[in-house]
Amino acid sequence: MIKGVYEIAKKHWSLIPHKKIYIIERLISKTIGSIFSILIYAVLPSLIVKALTEGDQEQTIFWIIVIAVCYLLHIISYYWNYWIDGIDNNYVYCKLKDAIFNALVKYDLDYHKNLSTSRVINTTAADVWNISSLNDSIVDCIVTFFKIIVMLCLILMTNVWVGLLAIIIILGYMQAIERSNNRMVYYLRKQRKFQDRIAGSLSEVLDGKLEIQVYDMFSKLQTRFQNIVAKFRIAYLKKRFYMDLRDSGLPMIYQIGQVLLYFVMLIYVFQGKFTVDKIVLLIGYYDLMVTDVQYMCNCSKTLKTHIVAVDRIQEVLDYQEKHLLSFGENEQDDITGNISLCDVSFRYEEEPTLQHINAVFEHNQVTAIVGKSGSGKSTIFNLLLRLYPLEEGIILLDGIPIYDYARKVYFSNVSVVNQKPFVFHMSIRQNLSLVDPNHKRQEEACKRVGIHDIIMHLPEGYNTILTENGSELSIGEKQLLSLARTLLSKAEVLLFDEITSSLDSKTTTHIASLLKELKKDHTIIMITHKPEMMRASDNIIVLSHGTIVGCGTHRELLKENEYYQRLQLRKG
């Protein structure tokens, strides 16, 4: 058991740096409390009984005073243990949350292939809370184990045969408990897996409500969900079987053993080998030992249960991003914003996505990248955002490879506005302050994109709290807010990924005219499928199957490029 506790402790302590002083204080306070418990529940009661049977009043009073003092010290030692327990639990919980947050923000775009979002959320919520108190169970297991060893030795010193019988009973009970705990943990792992799948299914229902209603998917999804729940139920019931066996069936082992011990001691009494005080001492040792074995097995159960949580958290922390690249040391921040793709090729999961792309994106221009779905448009953006490594070619920003720039410099000069803008569950002011806390600059950016007046008509103005999906704002207004946030970053290069795809014609026209104004001091690159946005561009790059099949202005391409002409016929 101790070896297993050591392995669990080693895993737990590898997650984050733990404060050794807290572990030491736990050990000391628990050890002191254990010593006093042996005195209080076994040694001192036998001494009091001995003094009483001998009619020694002074000794009786003396040992009663001693046991009273021991009670007080016992309470103090356990209060110390509980106090340090609270401090350590809080420390571990906060450190784990920090470690997970720092890990999540570094994940690449492919993390969901190995870790589902529901799995990550469950882990960061329930699992972190579960193991924040793991140090307490680890220390309790260690101290209680040695306390049991000491009491077994004391019983052997008192009577060898009684001691051997006690050892057989205790070892048998512990072995049965460990087996039940191991089976329980096996099914707990399965239970948690199906809990993740249940959470994932519920999340899909919330995200896909429209599709579920339109395509009448309810019955099929319900069947799928019920199958998952059924597997969860089986795993839970099997886990519960071993849990109930451990808690209500196996105690029969030590109970039968206790009857045998009473019978053996009764024989010794009849033979005149045992006095009353010795019986009180042995019964005290055995009862205390059984209580401690049960407590230690409960701690072991907690450890084995929570090792599942430790493993899940370890997977979240150890996720190795495959594509994010290290940054260089170039801190040159006087950037104009001219970008060049020189003979760039890229394969995604063995499929060629870009093939020998040569393109220039100039400052003070709006360049549109157009093409059918899967033509490689988003891949160019992902490469510009350094989300994937280049296989061939080079990307330059002002003549310098983008991988040479320091992180802060590069991302302070290259920013993106996505098709589905994300707003945080906080006020509009706080959303903007994540980029720039200056209120005056925030309002100037909002005025520039045309959302200031809309914000001022909200109940709390800039202090209006946005819900998780930002339902207080329309899709177009969220796009404008996202654009204002991008302008606050002071980036020279602005990437716009299909930002008008879900907007009405009026808002699209506003965005188009806004881009013409923004290009005066920015390099603007946009992915679009809307003809009106193509017409607003200074230069257009046409992609098909990862290659450039056209380049020029809207008029030039409309006159000379058949592929581009077909794109214009698509509904915007």
C-alpha cells in the first residue's frame, strides 16, 4: 500500500511545485496527534484501570489528569493539522488552476483531436477541486500506516499469540479492501469517460439547436444519448458494487476477528495470565488499530479515486502542441506592414494545401484572397498567424522572416478579426481593456468603426455587461466591436476572415467603406466570398486547389479570368 501511496504522491507532486513546509507541518501535526491518540485510547485507560483495581487513589487521579492534558494536546495538534490543511488546499487549488490556464492558452488549433472541450472543462472544474486536498490523504496514509505498525508491535510485546492473530486479521482485511478499491477505480475511470461524453452531447445540443429542429434529428440524437447514459449507468453500478462491498461487507472480517480475540483473551483470563488492565490495553490497541485501518483504507480509496483526476489533469498539462513555433529575438518594432510569400508550399495531414505560392500584400492596400472552400485561403491566414510551420518557402514581414520576430513584436503588428467574433462575459469596457485600458483611445476606436453611438444607447453604455454569446449586440455590431478591439492593438497588418459572411448588405457596405478608410495606415488582407467586398479591394488573389490562378484588380480579373467570373455568380 505504501508503495502505491508513494507512486500516487509522486504523480501528484509532479503536477505543480508544492510547498514542502506545508507537507512537513502536516506530517509533524499528524504524527503528534497519532501519538496522543495511542495514549488516550489504549495506554492511559489501562493505567487508570490498573490504579483503580489496585486501590491507588493518587495514581488514579494522576493518570486522569494526564489523560485530560493529552486530550487537550490532541485537540491542539489536530487543529494545527486542519489549519495547515486549509492553507495547503487553497495553495494547491490556485496553483493548479494557474498551471491549467497557462497550458490552455498555448494549445494549438488541433488540441480537440486529442482532448475534447467537454473533457477539458470537466477536468478543470471537478478534477482540480477533487485533488486539491490530496496531500491530506497522502500524509494520513503514511502516518496511519506507521501508527498501525507501532500498535501491532505493542500488541506483540504484550502477548505474542494475540499479536499474531491481530496481524493475520488486519492483513486479511487490508488486502480485501485494496482489491475492492482497485476494481472500484477501474470502473470509475470508465464512469468519468462516459461523463465526458454526456457533457459533450449536451454541449452539442445547445450549439446545434437550429440544425436539430430543421432536420428533425431529435429521435436519433436521443437514442445516441441514451446509449451513452446506459454505458455510464453500467460503469457506475459496477463501481458502486465494489464500493458497497468494501463499506458494508468486508468489515465482517475484522468483526469476526474481534470476536476471536475476545475468546482468546477470555481463555487467558481463566488461566490467570491476563489482568483487567491488560485486557483494556489490548482491546484499546485493537479497536484503535481497526479504526485506523478503516481510515487508512478510506484514504487509500480517496487516493485511488483521485489518481484518475491526477491522470486527467496531467494529460491537459502535458498536451504537446504540434504546430506552434518558437519565436525569434528580433525586437525591431518600426514595422510598415509589407508582407511577401515566396514560393510557399504547405501540406496538412499529408494533403497538399498550398503549392508554390508567391504573393505580395502591400501597405495602404486592401488585398482580398478569394476562392472556393478548401482552396487554401484559411491556410494562408494560419501561416501568417504562425499556427503551422512552413515546409517550403519563406514569409517575410518588411523583408524579415516572420519566425525571426519576438512574440510581442510580431503579434503587436499582426492582428485578426474572425468570421465569428468572440466577446468575453464582461463589460464592453473590460473587453476593450484587455487590449488597451485607455478609455479615450477605446472610444476613438469605437467612433472610427462606427459603433460608439450604438454602445452609448445601451443601458449602461461602455459598462454594459455582455453575456457569454454577446446577445446584447447583433452579429454586425459584434464584428464592429471586434474591429475596434483590433485597432486598439495598433497592429499594422489586419487580417479579416470572412467578417461579412453573416452580415446584411447595409452592414457589409459599411464595412467595405470602413476598410477603404483603414487602409490609409494599415496593410489589410481579407478572405471573402462577397462580390461587393471584392470590388472594394485594391488587389485580389484568386486561389484554386492551393495554387494561384489569378491576380489583379476586380476589373482586370472580371475581364480576363474565367474562374473569377464564375465566383462572381455565386450568391454573396
